[in-house]
Amino acid sequence: MTQETKDFAFLHFIVLIWGFTAILGVLIDLPSVEMVFFRTMIASAGLLILIFARKKSLKFSLKKDYWITFGTGGLIAAHWILFFLSARISNVSICLAGMATASLWTSFFEPFANKTKIKGYEVVLSVIAFFGIVVIFNVEFDHIIGLAVAIVSAMLSGMFTVINGKVTKRADPFVITFYEMLSATVFIAFFFPIYLQLDGIDSLNLAPTMNDWFYLLILGLVCTVFAYSYSVKLMQRLSAFSINLTVNLEPVYGIAMALILFPEREKMTSGFYLGTALILISVLIYPVLNRIYKRRALDLDNLR
């Protein structure tokens, strides 16, 4: 098994963990924004303990990385807030359909950041994955505002994934994630006054029950400290596009787990299998096309 194969296998395991966040969202009684606030706060505290336990330095070699990770944390906070806002003003199906454009945005952002050409096959695979999500949820695009919010959230996801892909080449992934989660917590705290102005929001719920704390710890430590940190670490070897393309399987894994845990609530339709097949085709064919692309690029260099 090659290192690339191991990396993709581990990435799928991470996406499987992220798929479980939808289950945790059902089990936690807190509203979405407050849940994200506690998620980032727990994650930043857990990462700080982990970094000290490993006797790692919190310092970056380049001062600009402090500002980059702080700004990236703001992007992450905005991404999660817009994600839940989209689901609130439309529905989960519309939200996930919009989020499926993250890999498409990344196919443009990554070449721009690395000063390389846009790869046509990445754009095509992103569109295939997008239609896979649409088929799974039988989406009817009658919630334009909700879809637009989700697309902006997906654009932010593409941006911070590309940024992390560059920063992780020169800094420890756990330190990067610590500053980003700390920054996200601060940004969400500043967002609270705006949040309270939204229709239907009368007050903040910052008093989780013991049951909520149990699931919040899983969300913060397992789904964020472990899964998110190692996804950043994988960016040392995998492209931002390949990661965001694979993340399109998150709702598939989430639905499959929901079927197992809540069989009375969930039903599999023919659209689920067709949509999953489209996403799997786009995800599984990417490494093959990428190898062909690299081989051709190498052959062209040799001819020169």
C-alpha cells in the first residue's frame, strides 16, 4: 500500500467521523450557533493541553502565520455560521447541495494560490459530485437565498482549506488548528450580538445540560481536535481539492449512520444510491486522473 493510498484511506476515516457530527447535532439540545461556540472552545482548550503534553512550542517560525491562522479562524467561524444559517432559512437538503460546491471553488482557488493552471478534470469531477448531492436529497432549488448562503459557506471552506494547505507545509498542524479554533471562538463570541437580532432568537443558551456536555466533548475532541487537526496534517501530502472532493461523502456517511442509529426516522431511496454512486465515481477516479496528469507533466518536462 502506497503512502498516497494510506492517506486517502485515513481521509475517508476522518470524513466518516465528520459524518457523525450530524448525529451529534440531533443528540445535542443546544441551538446551532451556541453548539459551534462550545465546539471551538472545547477544541482550542483540548489542543492547548495536547500541545503542552507533547512539549511543542506555540510559536510559528514566521510572524505572518499568526495573522494568517487568526484570519483563517474567522473564515472557519463564518463558514460554520453560514452553514447552519442556510439550513435554518431553507432546509438541510438545500444547504448540503450548496456545500457540495466547495470542491468546485477549490479547483479555482488552489491553482490561483499556487500559480498553476486550472485542471479541467477537477472542475468536471466537482460538478459530478454536486449533482450527486442534488440527486441524494432530491433538491428543488426553490430556496434561492438559502442556497446562496450555503454556496458562500462552501466558498469560505474552499478558501481556508487552500490557506491551510500552504501554512501546514511550514508549521505544526496541531498548533495551526489551536490558533484557528481559538480565533473561531472569539469571532463567534463577537457574532452573538448580531445573532440575537435574528428573527426567533430571543436569548443565548450557554448552559448545556450534562447530557449536552458529554456529546459536546465528543464533538470538540474527537470530531475537531482529532479529525480536523489530522485533516490539516494530511494537507502536507494531499491537495486541498482532493480533500474537499472527498468531504462530499460526509452526508453519505452521515445518512448511513443515521439509518443504523435512527432506523425509524431514516429511509433510503433510489436517489440515495444513484447520488452516492456519482460522488463515489468522482472521488475514486480523482487519484487515477491525477496520476495521469502528473505523469504527462513529467513526460513533457523530460522532453524539454
